[in-house]
Amino acid sequence: MADENITPTNPNSSSNHGEKTGKKVVDSEIDPVVHLELGENDLKKDHMNYDRIDQEVAKYASDVAIDISPEENSRLKRMIDKRVLSIMVFTYFLQALDKGTLSFTSIMGLPTDLKLEGQQFSWLTTCIYIAVLIVEYPTNRLIQRLPIAKYLGVSIILWAITLALHAVAKDFTTILVLRILLGIFEAVCQPSFVYLSSMWYKREEQAATVSYWYMMNGGQQIVGGLLAYCFSLIKSPPSSLKSWQAIFIAYGGFSVLWGIFVLIYMPDSPMRAKCFSEEDKKLMIERVRSNQTGVQNRRFRSEQVWEALKDPQMWCYCLIAICTTLPTSGLGAFANIIIKSFNFTTLQTQLLAMVLGVYIISVLLSSTWLANKTKQNLLVMGIYVIPSFVGTTGLLFSYYLVLSFWAAQTMAMSMISRNIAGQTKKTVVVAANFIAWATGNSIGPQVFLAWDSPRYFIAFATHMGCYTLLIFVIIFLRFYLSAQNKKKDRLQAELAAAAEGTPGVVDEAMVHAFDDLTDKENLNFRYVY
């Protein structure tokens, strides 16, 4: 039984957390929350602050931290992987496949059939991200407020229908409107996965979790390239459908079915998961207590908004997003055009795109492994940016090499889920990150100027500037987070000394882990870098 594998780590904390030292520590950047204002009801549950904790979480959260055996933890993780990770991975694969259709259809006759001129093809990618930029914050608020799996499932169905309707587009205006709608409905995907990763997975598992679903960008290059090759064999006439129309209808139709499956199969949260026993729900909550980032909280806290806006972390993550997505979106939209410029046939180009997918997956898996092995996330990010400088100056092999910077993009997203606490603050930071993500993606295709084809020297010079700025941001963020951890260590030592060894000052039992404290407010929180 699971009960045999769990034991309280601090049975004495109940009697100690209520004692006040009468001392107050004030810091200009860190506001340590050691003792909270408590009422009688809080004392009954070892002083968890029920004015702050989400009521659904409170129902399942234990009084204090409990130990879960490695065997029990592995069993729980397998259950979560089956119900949550599998959905995230395949959903992201479908979204990446849907987005990748524009690149594949670019050499299947779509630009000619729709009579696209000049920068119009570039705008078909840019408009998606402008739409994301506009709806990103409202989307993140809805993710915080609504049952997340239901919101995701409905969004999948809507974007699938929109994708299928691409097949009936006759001109630039029609497909532009459809691309904008596609961006609005797809905006939920990545932010919701960042929330889900922090909700269900332990801190040390989140880098791998994010990498697993994000590497589906490479998966779609492999499968998408193979499928595009097959669709390229459709000839019109005799077929009533052109190859690019068939690919939109097929992908859209399948995605509708997947959206329905997500609505039925995926749980909204550990607390609402009808597929798990009550005991397992409690253990799943306890698994993530040590994250110190909470599980969910629907209350809006304005003070956390201001903290987010003043936090250098947020702006660093935004710059990382811009510096990685600006090259990504342009290379993604023009990938097949660039490869074809090396005098390959259309079918050869589709197949060569599969090699690109293998490389992307290997980059993300190897960078995640190296970061977990060395515990040096930002250092690994910097190392993987270096090949991008080399690759930008070369030919086909170098074109593959340049995409090593994807490691930085993936690891930055996992750092947001691990380093930002407080649900309102996380909403703001995630929204800001994906607004920056959308900004970079919007600009990316526009630096590929029609008159600069096929080698696009201006675009690749812009990319070099992005990689340079990215290195500086990574260096700054590493020093900043290290300094914050040292400051917290010092404050914690001062508090312990001032309290003369009184237990509970450091919240060893992590009583307040679900109290919706921010990473700055929580003295026990330490940043990963």
C-alpha cells in the first residue's frame, strides 16, 4: 500500500511554526516569508495559510512534507506520463505538424495557386504570431481560471477546423484570415504545457519533460517530411485536389479527432483527475511540494504582477525568447526554399527536411542530458549557441548545425516553470515570454527579403546578432540567479541566528509550499541556473 511508503519528515513542526521571534528582516530585493499571519483554522493544519492556498489543493495537501519512496515515486510518475506527458507530446507534435505545413506546401504549388507576391508568403507566418502576441495574456489568464485540459481540447478542435479550411483558400486575403485564426486558437498550447509541466512534475523532472514535448518540432520534420513526400505524389489532374489542399484537409481532420480524445482522456489537475484514486491524488500533490511553486491558484494578486515586471528574470527570458524565435521562425518558414536552393528536387528537399528533424531531436535530448548531469543549465545553453555562429556562415550541413541554439529556447522554458513561483506572477511571466516568443516569430520571416534570395545574407546577418545578444543574456542571468541564491542563504543564516535555533524558522517541513508565495517571497526557494 502507498501508506507504507510515506512518513512525515518533520513531525515536530506543528508546535514550532506558531512561535514568533519578534524580529523582522527587510531586504530591498528579497522579501522572505518566514512567519505568516495565522488564524485558528490554520493552526489545525500546521499553519498552512488558508487565505492564500487554493481550496482544491488544500483538500489534498498534507499538513507537512512527507517522504515518498523511490518505488512509489516511479509508479506515480508512470501514471502521470501516461495521462499527461503522452497528451502533451502528441498534441505538440500535431501543432508543430500543422504549423510546418506552410513550409512544406511552399514548394507544392501553394504560392503559385494563391498568386502570392513579394513578402506575402512571409506574412502568412508573421500574422500567426501577431495574433498570438495580441491574445497571449488573455489566454494565460484563461489557463489560470479554466479547467486546463478542457480549454486545451476545445482549442485543438478549433485550430484543426481552421487548418482544414486552408484547403478552400483562393487568394492571399482568405488564407491570411485563416492563418490569424489559427494563431489565436494555437496560442494556448505552449503556455498550457509550461503550467502542466510545473503542476504535475518535480523540479528535477521538468527540463526533460519540456524537452520531450518541445522536441516534437524535430519529430514533425521527420514525419512531416515523409508525409509531404507522399502528398507530393498527388497530381492534379487527375486528382480533384491539389497536393497542398490534401495535406491541409488530412491534418485538420485528424486533429479534430485528437481534440475530442484530449477532452475525454486528459485530467485537468491532480485534484480533478477521476482516473486516479484519492490516495494517489494526495501523493501526486506531495510529489511537487518541494518545487515550492504551488500547483494551482485562481486568485489574482496584483502585487505579484508588479513583482514580475520588476524581476530581471522575466526580461532575460523574454530576450532569450526573441533571440531564439527570430531565427527559428524564418528558418522554419523558408527551410525548404533554402534547401531547394542547393539544387535539390522538390522530393529530395522534402526528404532532406527529415534529416533536420533528427538533428533537432538529438540537440534537445543531448542538451537536457548534459544539463541534468552537470546541473549547469545556463552554461549548457551557452555552449549550444556556439555552433550556430559557425553554421550561419556555411552551406547545407552548416544549415543543420545552426539550429543547435534550439537547446537554449527549450531550456529557458523549463527554467520559467522551475524558477518562477506564485501563480499570478507565473501567469505574467509566461505571458510575457510568449509575447516575446510571438514577437520574434513575427519578425523572423520578414528578414528573409524576396530580393535577397536564395542565400538571404541580410537574414543570416540578423541571426548572428541574435546569437551574440543571447550569449550576453545567458551570462547575465547566470550571475544574477547565483547572486540571488547567495543572498537568500545569507538571510536564512541571519534569521536562524536571530531566532536562536528555534525550529520552524526555515520551514523545513515546507508547510507554506502551496501558499502561493512568489520565488522572492519564499526564503526557502532557490533558483536553478
